[in-house]
Amino acid sequence: MDENTVIGCCKSGYQKNKFKKLKKGDLRFQDDLDLHGCSAYEAEVMLGVRIPQWQINNQLVVLIQHGKGRGILKKLVDEFLQNDPNVLAYHSAIPKHGGTGAVYVHLKNINKNDESE
């Protein structure tokens, strides 16, 4: 995976029109996490801590900045998000939000029964 590879995943049940909005940067993100300078281990720990915090705080659309570099953090973030059951969808950001060095993430809403938000 190189620095220009676009990453993304729309999990089963996630609305396709919402995914299009996520891809375009049309869903306003409520928080961000900057992983620049982190080791793979530190990044994984931070993701494991922040995702549940965001859900508890009802911050369901977030931006994760992994940087471009050699693609190590990008690959880690891609695999982590793909395997996390709390993630509904994610996609590389538009250029003004970091482009292929960042990713928009839409998380499950744990504060009510409707998980599509």
C-alpha cells in the first residue's frame, strides 16, 4: 500500500447514500485523532481507546490522520477499522482534510437502538 492508495469500506447495512456523503467529506466530523509520529503499537492503542470514547460522547463521525509516509500506519488503520465491529464505514479524506493521509470514520451509535446514525 503506497501513500496515494485510497482506503475505504462500507460495511453491510450501511446506507449507500450516506457512504457517498462520507467519501465526499459531506458528513461533518466531530473530532479528530492525529497519529503522526506514533509507532504502530501506539497507534493501535490510541484507536482502541478513542473509538469507544467517541461513541460514548456521541461523536460518530471522526477524522483519523495517519499520514502518508511509508504506509505503515495507513495499513494498520485500514485493518483496524475493517475489523472493528463499532465501525460502520470509513473512507480516505478529501484533499483539504488530508487526502490519502487521513480517513473519515462513521461509528455505530451505542446511545440508542438505531445503529445507522
